[in-house]
Amino acid sequence: MPPRIPLAQCLRATQTAPSIAARQFATTPAPAATSTITQRRRKHDPYAIAQAKARKAANLSRQQVLKKERTASLGDPVKGTETAFLRSFDTATPLKDNEHSLKTHLRVANGTPLEQDGEGGKRNFFLSADELRDTVEHSKQLSTPPADILDQDEYALSSTPEDRRQRLTEQQATAEEALRRIASLSLGNSEDRLKVNTQRCISTFGRHHTDNVLTRVTDPTTTIAVADAAKEEADEHVLPRIGKDTGSSEVQIAILTAKIRAVTAFLETRGTTDKMNKRNLRLLVHRRQKLLQYLRRKDRGGSRWQFCTEMLGLGEGTWRGEISL
């Protein structure tokens, strides 16, 4: 018969540790209970409710202020920042060298004009400066009577020959000024100004012109054309440029900016209910955004990107994020 083992020895562990003293009775409630009671009281306290609403309103107003500041720092996604070159789109007249910003002059080789204008300025009705000058001279010849008639001193004529010559000179000067104003693009329609602005964008931002004008960021004394000449000589597959550059990203961005400015001016004045042009404006802005993102990805920090954005006043708002009009 097997021996019997006591239950305390086989199943129960011996209690060697001293027993824990009993907790004394306390009259103060537990911290959790105190916080719960305080929260319940705050829900019904009108002063606490008013404070919470005031804090929420202050936070929401601060969020709106910060949002407006961030949006203002990015710039207008449609108009951008106002520059002298953008203002010249309204009259389609070329800028002088002293009207450009200092940053733009620093990126250009010394003594090189930024905007070429070999015809002495564009005119309305596709008139050149020579044609307008020839027209004025021809009109003077037609309006000037023969010398013997001007020198007549008859009794019926109350004025002297000197007075008649002076009056004729004033009339011809008035007619010449009238012809100049009629031929000015500032009095033309938006379509004629847009055609001239397109040619200006091609001649100003085209790489056939900017490569000989802009300098490298790393070497301000060397133009882009001189720096790329060695690479083109080493590469036999590079084809020379024929004619003017009309398809580069900078030219297309400048042309789209001129169109956007014309459409925006129309919508703000006479086309407030024109839904078709509002859609066209949205398409133009998004197309320019894609081109800006491409140019920034290919030439970020380069002279072409900086020259394009500075001349046209295009900030981060024109290419960063989603543009909603």
C-alpha cells in the first residue's frame, strides 16, 4: 500500500513571505473618481462650455489666417506676380533695358539687349515703322499747296503768308499724331495685340536668342551657347537649329501667359457670364502648369527656369499642387 502524502505538501506552496498589512481606511476618494466627477461637472458648467467654444473659434480663425498666408505666399495661380514684361502685354510694346529687374540683368551677358525689336516697334494693321513714315510724308505732300498760292497776298485774304504756313504746319502735325494713334496697338483689338505678343515671346524666350544671352549659373561669364559648343562638337548626331525656336517650353509658357492675361482681362470686365471662356481659361492654366512642372524638372535652378519665372512673374502657385478656379 503506497504511503499517503499530505495535501499541503503536494499541492499547496508554503507561505514563507510575510503577510501584507491591510490598507487603512481613507475618507478621500480615489483620483479616477475625482476626475470623473470633475468631467461630469464641466459638461453642465456654462462657463466651461463658453471657454471651450471660444478656444475652438480661436483655433479655427487662426487656421483660416494661416491658410490665407500660405496661399498668398504661393501667389496667384492665374495672374502670377505683376512685372514690367506682363504689363507690356496690354500695349504690345517692347520694353527698354532699364525697365527690367536687377535679377534679370545679372543673368544676362553684359551689353546684350533682352528684347530685340528691329522694326522700330510693332504697329496696328501689320504696319511697319517705315510704312507709317512713308505714309505721313506722302500725306504732307498731298496736303501742302504750291508755294505760289501760299505766297499770294490778295485783298480778300485776311491772313499773311506766314500765318498760313504756320496754320498748315499745325494741321499737318495734328494729322500726323492722329495717324500714329490710329496705327498704335494700344487702340487695336485684343487679337492683333495677341499676334504681336506671340512674336515677342518667340523672339525673347526662344533658345535661338536666350542661348546667346543667358549665362550659366555656375559660370556667369560664359553664355549657354559657348558652354554647349564643346558638347555639340563631341556629339556628331546633334542637328543645328534652323530658324527661330517656337516649340521650347519657355516659349510655350510665355505664349500661354499672354493668352491667359487677355482672357482674364475679358472675363473681369465684359465676360462675367461667359462660361465657355471660363472653361478655356481653366484649360490654359492647367496646360501652363504642366509645362512649368516639366521645365522645372529638367532645368531646376538653371538660367532658363529662373529667367522665365522672373520675366513672367510665375510663382509656386502657378505650378505647385492642384489649381482650382
